[in-house]
Amino acid sequence: MKIDILTLFPRMFEGPLGESIIGKAVEKELLKINVHNFREYSDNKHQTVDDYPYGGGAGMLLKAQPIFSAVEAIEETAPETKKRVVLLDPAGKPFDQKMAEEFSKEEHLIFICGHYEGYDERIRTLVTDEVSLGDYVLTGGELGAMVMVDATVRLLPEVLGNNLSAQTDSHSTGLLEHPQYTRPAEFKGMSVPEVLTNGNHKLIEEWQLKESLRRTYLRRPDMLEQLEMTDHMEKMLKEIIVEESEA
């Protein structure tokens, strides 16, 4: 996968994108990331990238020309690849695990990080996706782009040491992940559930499913409304509701 990021603050990406899972993916050549300062593409001698909005209003808008020129330059370096161009925008579609999974299947992603009050509307003609981290406003799109890159890259084949990890993550299955434990079996009077230590894989899988349902019911019941549950899961959920009402 190739990722290009357009930003006015490229140094914000220097540390995060060179560390941990993303850094290792780059080292293994599973991923190539380029960060571009789109100010360098401005055709103004002062490298101006923003201006006052027509019709008045608060703040400044990013001009169309520098971003158009930056995207065109990226296109020239790889004209043969289909590109998904992501505009970071508070008015965009909320980012979620499903979107990360979609992005991970793409060959080439371009992230445009905004700043100031907003964008010249014509910039939107370049993009395939307008995406937001949530219902709040950041000072720029850089942090949002980092989150999206991280969530996407970890889903690429061979990036995680155990590919099953991504498949069983919270939100990938439609449920929150079940509780997990490691050694020692006893710690400060707290014990690992016995079912996890008896070696019976069928019982372990049943426990994990039920506890995933329980955690989702208690913390994110809204997710259950979107989940297609089997009869077995429906029965489990009824048991959980009774157990929690009696707790």
C-alpha cells in the first residue's frame, strides 16, 4: 500500500509514523508513506495557501490551487494506480472500523489535512471520501489522519504478528472484545476465570462469545441493534440480561 498525506505541518508525522506497527510495516516494505507540505505547491511567491471567503464570514479558507497542484503531482508519480482521496472534514462521514477495513483494501490512499476555517468548495471535486473522527472539531486534520492511517495499516496482511488479532478486534466482529487474561492465574486476590484454564476450546469459545455480548450490552447496547444475531446468541443475551438484573 502507498499513502500520501497533504498537510501544512509535516513534522507532526515524523515521530508517529516511524514507530511501532506502522514503522515496522514501512521497514518491511509492506507500506510506503509520503508526507507533503502543500504550501510548497502554492503558485504565489509568498506561498500563500489561504484567503478570505467570498461573501464574508469568520476565518480563512484553504485555497484550491495548492491542493490541486499537490494531488496532480502525486498522480503524475503513479498514474497507473487507482487512488482513494480522503478529505478530513468535521462535516464528513464518521470514521469507523468498517471504513478502516475498506481503506485497507486500497492500493493507494491520499489524505488531505485541512486547517483554518475550512476549504474552498472546489477542493471537494478531488475527493472520494469526506471523513470525520467524530462530532467535534480539531485544529487541523493531522491527528485525524494519523488515527485513520493507524487503524487502516494494522489491517494489512502480514502487518500484525498474528493476523487473527485484527479479525477478532472490538468492532470487527460487531461486538466489543471479550475480557482477556495472562499469567499469573492469581493476582492480588483476583483469579482468571476457570473456563480459560481447563483447555476445553469449545467451552472457551462459548465463554468468549457470551462475555463479548455482555460487554457490548453493558457498554455499547447501540451496537446490538445493528448486529445480526443467531438464535444461540439471542438466548445468550437473554441470559445476560437476567444475570445483570440480579447482580
